[in-house]
Amino acid sequence: MLFSEYIRVRRAELGIPQRQLAKAIGVDVPMYSRYEHGERHPKRPQVVKLSRLLGVDGNDLVARWLAETALSVIGHAPLS
């Protein structure tokens, strides 16, 4: 499970509203929603804050974030 899906599922499990997490990491709700849908990628300090708020291992969440970010870049890069 990649970063965006993982944070969406974990947030739902904990019953935390998007607006609460958005405020805690310093973004507006539409931007946070884009993070959960994989349309945008948060900055590393925001990922670390999210790991604390969601009660998950910070290293695991950062690894998922890096994998999804890399996949996004590689997936859109021209081959030639």
C-alpha cells in the first residue's frame, strides 16, 4: 500500500477528520485531500508530523512517501 492510500486508511481507522490533520500539518483541507488521493505530495517535515498524528512508524511512512514520490516522477519521465 502506497503512502496516499495508507494515510487515508489509517485516518479513517482512527476516525480523525481531514480538517484536523490538515490544520496540524499547516495546509488547507483541499491540499490535504490531494495528498490522500495521490495528486500532490507533502514535504518531508509534514510526513514526519503525520506519522506522529497517525501513530505509525515514521521510517515506514517516510519510505512509503519516498516510494510514491519516486514512482510519480519515474512514471511521467520520457524514455528518450
